[in-house]
Amino acid sequence: AQLAESGGGWVQAGGSLRLSCAASGLMFSSCYMGWFRQAPGKEREFVASISWNGGTTLYADSVEGRFTFSRDNAKNTVYLQMNSLSPEDTAVYYCAAGPTSGIRIVPDTQRHYVYWGQGTQVTVSS
């Protein structure tokens, strides 16, 4: 299985970026998906997750209202629309996937994710 992120880059504070993550080699439509990020010198942290059908999303408090997570199962792709970016959002952003199981549909912990992408850098300047 592979997850390939794209869309990262440099943006000024207040700007927007849209990250994409294309999946292959897994049962994408039965997986929940997540975005995590890791800033320099910090632990990797949860950003957002989405259920297998896109019907449920979960966001970290720090991005709630500014980021929107969506998916297109026909294209095996998820998207993270990031608006009102601030320098605190600067990090490497990682896409992750895991098999939907029972009540676990939008997990926010890394141990519930099986597949990980290589990450894409997002830099927000003040």
C-alpha cells in the first residue's frame, strides 16, 4: 500500500493551501483516513480524521473551523483544505490510513493507523 501526499509549499500567514493524498494498494473505500503533522522539535500530532464514507470528521481544536477534510472514494484521494494559515501551522503533514473496525471510525491516535505517507512540508511565513 502507498499513500502519496502533495500540495505542500510556502504561503504567507492568512493564506490557504490544499493538501492531497492519493492512495493505492489498499481498500481505500473501507478505510478511515487521517492527517497528522510534525513541527520542528515537536512530537507528531493529530490534525484531522475522516470516516470511510466521509460522513464523519474529527478535527484538532487548533484547526477546527479553519481546515476541512474531505475524500473522493472514486479517486482514492483525500483532501485537506487549509485556510487562515498561521506560522504555527508550519510542519510536515502526513497522511495516514487504517481499516474501519467496529466503533473506530475517526481515530485521533497514531497507533490506530496502519499506512503512512512520506509527508509534505507546509511552511507559513509571518
